[in-house]
Amino acid sequence: MKTQKYRLMGMLLLAGTLCLTGCGGSIDPKADVMEGEVPQPVMQEDLADSTYRVDDDTDPKESSKSSVLPPLSTEAQTIDYKGSIPIDYLTASADVVYLVSRDQDGGSGILKMKPGEADGEVLPVTAPDGMVFSVMTTDEQGNLYVVAEDRDIEAVMRDDEFAFPTEHCEIWRISLSGEVMAKLDVSEYIKKEVFSPRIIAVAGNGDIYLSTQNDGTAVLAFDAEGNFLNKISYDYKVYTLRTAMGRGRDGKVYAVLGDNIANDGTSVIVELDGRNGSIGDVTSFLLHSDGSFYSCVCPGRDCDLVIFGGQGILGYDLGSASIKWKVPAGELPFSTEGYFPMATLPDGRALFLDKNYKWDEDDPTNMWLVAEGTKFHYVPAARQ
């Protein structure tokens, strides 16, 4: 049995999970601009972020720079995508938004645009024949990291259950100018998992984290050159399988996991240490909710983590172990009952890709999803 994967499994798992939450409330989808503004308290000074370059021997702890942030934006927008190429995923860095695209033949490429634009510029980067670009992220220097994997995934039986591993998987590092700087082949490790990568994050020191699944939730860690470091596994009896993972403002990588032992809707925030193959103390970092799952983690402008899930958008402060601010699901310009890739922008807004999916009427048996009415939502999240 084959399936046109191209993130289908991730979408269905995540969308189905969020649909169970019953959270939601949405603004008229025909509106171009969100109505109302979220109140803005005083923003604290941002600490200088540490920097790291692959070709730099400087210890990241000894190297730092002060960055001048752009003016805080309180503009809430919903913009219709005007491009002719379907898109499936996004990430952002500085003033650039990157989009994973696909053509009618199943080929995959990357678009680049400025925030607020309605169409993208095609980068001279395409996935090899038989492969597609799936998830992606950026590092602290703005370089793009994108996963290239098999387009057609062969379903196999493992322990009387279906598994959907990819046989070929590479991590491409792409410069701001669109130059492919590295192709890191991690197929040997990914094909052992139940699923191929569904989330990618890059730490401040250049280490790469890929979230996948095998006997629970697993995260594979590699160094900047693609050398395997460790596998971090979670007991599915302790933590829920669906994971949100991303880099925080401090350059470390964090995951948000459902606490199955508490069984009261609580989620925990854990720090991932790929060098030691371990997770940090979770006792202080708790998110009490109605059982909603969280799907995205990004660095914040005025907080350590911006976390998105069924309840809305949360700004989390690690120092005080508390939620600093919140945009409830009912104040978002879309329902959270679906799959919405998120990125954060330097001007304080959270950017979401919103697609209305339907089954391909021409060939419903191949489980291919086509989009209608793709939109970008810019939601003010940072507080001033």
C-alpha cells in the first residue's frame, strides 16, 4: 500500500487531534483584517541572542551580538495567497517568509516572500525526482533548513501495526541568497522510525533536531554536519505521542508534551539536550488546559516561547515558569480545529498558513489533498 505522503500523515494526526479539543471560535473568513486588537502591556528589554555559524570555531557561549528589532507591529491581517503554485508549509526568519511549494506533477520547491506580500519568488532549489520537501525551519542566522524525503511512502507492518518510514531523507541547509550549502543524508536513522520527520528545529549551537516516532515519541539529534548525536525517546504511557517542538529565544530546543500520568489535560514543557540524549526538568513548566494539544513552538520577541494549540497562542516565560500573555482561540481569525503551520516575525506577529482542504475529486483513492482559498494570517502576539 502506498500513500502520497507529503506531510499527509502529520496533517491528519494533528488535525484529528485538534478537532477533538472542541476549541475554536473564528472570525468571518471573508474579512481581510482581524477586528479588534489585543491589549498590549509593557514589553521587557530583549537579551542579545547568541550566534553560531557552522564555519566559525568560536564557542557560541563566548559570542553574542545585539540586534535592533523592528518596530512592534499591532497590525492584524488576513491576506489571500495570489500565487499559482500550491503551498503546504511555511517558516520565517528576519523579514523573509519561506514556503514549501508543489506543482501538478508532485514536484517540490521553495518560495520566498516578504511579510504582507500575496505571492512568492521561486528559489532555484527543487527536490530531486521522487522526493519532496516537507517540514522546514530557520536557524538564528536566517539560514533555511528543509527536509527532503521520499514522495511515495511504502506502508509496512511493524509489530502488527502500520508504519510509514521514508527510505531516503536529507536535511538541506540553504543560505539567505538561495544557495544550497549542504545536503545532510540522515536516511540511515530516519528509516528505522515509524514516521519520517514531522518537525525540525535548529538550536543556537547548530545542532539539528528531528521529531519522529518509534515506541513513543522520539527526537533524533544531529550536529551541524549531520553526524548523529542521540535519540531522545519518551514513554508513550507517560507523554502523549503528538509533540510540538521548536527553538526558544535562548537558542535551546523545547518540546511540549501531554502529561498522560496526570491525565487532567496538563501539558509539560521540556528542554531537549541532544548532546546528552536527555530531557530537562519539567516540574516547573506546566500548561493547565482542557486537554488541548499544542502543535507549534517558536521563539518569541517578548517571551521565551510562543506556543500554538487548540486554546490559542501562548507567550511563555521560562524564568517565572508562567504564561506571560495569551491570545485565546476565539480571538483568532481562524478556527484552531485544523492544521496551521506557524512562524514568528521580528515585529512581534505570529504568522499562520491557513488552507481549506478537500479530497482530490479526480482520484480520491490516492488520498491527495488539494487546497482551496489559501490565506496568511498575521496575528499580533507580542506585547508592548
